[in-house]
Amino acid sequence: MEPLMAVVIGILYATAIYMMLRRSIVKLVIGLMLLSNAANLLIFTSAGMTRGAPPLIPEGASEPLGQVADPLPQALVLTAIVIAFGVLSFAVVLIRRAYEIVKADDLDKMKDTDT
């Protein structure tokens, strides 16, 4: 399963970088979304893709019994999802305001208004 996920993550990263290098600002936002999703999948895959029980320790035991899931990657991905949503919403508001001023979707046309 890990080699397949590595290929999927690589394709997501490549697509995100390609979209972020396009001239359209909407494609830039789509690339930003793909980049955050690829990073989340990378964290999950690097932690291991094995199924396990919840990471709970039974009463009276000093360690979990049997195979358990690692809660750290899950917490990291949950935090990354919230941060990515905040960055994406800020980018959408910023892009909307820039579009209202410049009346163009092309990044090269937006560059002409810097002076």
C-alpha cells in the first residue's frame, strides 16, 4: 500500500506545483489546495498504513496490549487541515479583493499595477 501512496503523493505534488506555476490566480488556489492535501497524505503514509486498535491503555497495564494506532500523525493532520483551511480562505478573500481592483485573473496583468 505504501508504494501506491508514494506514487499518488508524488502525482499530487507534481500537479500542485504545475497548477501553482500557471498564470491564472484561480489555478494558484487549486494548486495550494492540492499541495496541502499531498502534505497530509505524506504525513499519514510516513506514519505507517497499518490498521490498529485505538491507543488506549487498559486499567492496570503499563503499556497498550497488541497493535495500536499512532495518534500523533492523526493529530498533526487534523492541525494541518485547519491551518490549510485558514490559509485557503485568506487567499480566496485576498484574491477576490485583488480581482475587484485589477479586474483581471491573469497574474501578469496584476503585476502591472504595482507601480
